Amino acid sequence: MVGKIIRTLCVFTIFGTIKVFAQKESPASIYTKEGYKLVWADEFNNSGKPDTANWKYEQGFVRNEELQWYQSDNAWCENGVLVIEGRKETKPSPSFKRDSGDWRNNKENIHYTSSSINTAGKHSWQYGRFVMRGKIDVSSGLWPAWWTLGISGEWPSNGEIDMMEYYRGKVLANIAVGTEKKYTAQWHSNTKSIVELGGSEWVSKFHIWRMDWTEKDISLFLDDQLLIKVGMDKLYNKDGTGIHPFKQPHYMLLNLAMGGMNGGSLVNTKFPNRFEVDYVRVYQK
């Protein structure tokens, strides 16, 4: 991928005169000057399935009453990028249980498939600079995300950080903690509409999402533009435990969801669709 090649000088000749122009300093160089060292990365340069030393798959209907069945078939690496593909396909649901009251089990058939991969049990981090270069499809009903969850505790008291999330025409930056009500989060959020970002031209390109997570605060960026910054003193759980969900390691997730509680309608959506990731990198001081 072009995004993985760092060049510092551009040299060419005009009318026999050599012109030398210094290009913009690379992010990695800037990070080094700020004291960061690369501690983990996946560049997705292999061909085939994602590296099992880094990632594992979710399987089935998982969360948020989403419409997709997660399976490993929909994620692979090609041409230097990770592809997570959403498909419209119908097949019997292995989890179907007649008369079940659980939405995960009461569907006789699967109508949409996708993939969700994560580093749980393989890699986790506490504090650092997290960077992802990716390209999202903003078709109706799609819900791509790059996010973290704490390794200990029940959601949302384990903490959630949505470094990149998209649905219903907006890119979101979210941080969630627990409340007194079970399975109910307190959200710190900001959004940017796709129209505001640049519309179809913006969508056609890869972009860089970043999180800076320190002992003092959590900041989320899109193409170096700060979307939200929240002090760690505001991120204790409000469930009476006094537990701070961001003073523990978090693992990382990449997924393409569809429909469900937030994704929207898929009625007029054309398939297949892709969430593409050029790289994911973690830096720490």
C-alpha cells in the first residue's frame, strides 16, 4: 500500500535543473520525537486469513440485535489490506431454537454475514497511541467499527472506547463507562457527518483514526482532527464500585456490523460491502 511507504524527498528535473522538495514528515517520525515507540502492529501484508497470533473470530449473532451472522469466511488479507466483507446470503442458522426468547437463537435463517475479529486473550494494552488507517463504506445500514473493551468486568463497566464507529451518516468517537443500571452505559461522544467531512470524495479515500490514551485523559482523532477529549477523572464507573475501567488493559476489535439497534435499514443496500484496513499500530512511551 502507498500508505505504508515513507519518502522524505521528492526529486525531479525541470528544464535540466534538479528540484528537491522536502515532503511532509512521516507520522512515525513525529511519534518518535514525541517519545513513542512502536510496540505492536499488524500491516496485513500477508495473503489469506488474518494472522491467528494476533486475531480471533467472533461467531454467530453476537450483540445489539444486529442482522449479520459473524463468521471467519468474510475476513481476509489481500494487496496489503485487511478486508472485512458484508454479504447478503441466506442459509440455516446453526443457533436456531424454536420458541426461544433470545434474539440470537430465534432466527431460523441467516440473511446477512460478516466478520468480527479481536485480540482478546492474545494482545492487550494499557495506555498508548493507537493508530488505524482504513476505508469505510457508508451505505445504508452498515456499522463498521474499530474499538476496545477492558479485559476485566461486565459491559459497560469494563469500559468501551470506539476509536472509529460509523452508522446513519455519521462517524462517531465514543467512550463508555458503567452506571447503576445493569447493561446501561454513560457515553461521552462526538460525531461528524459524512457531508461535513466531505461527502463521497471523503468516503472514496483511506483515513487515519487515532487514540491517545494516557494516565490523564483519552483523546480520539480523525485525520489529526481532535474529535473528543475526556479526562480520566470523569471516567470512573458510576455503579458504586469506584472501579476505573480505563486503568486496566484493553483488547482491540475490528468488525463490520449491519442493522440492529443503531445500524439502520438494509432494504435498499447493495452487497457485498467492505471495511478495509491498511494497518493497525500501537505505540507506547
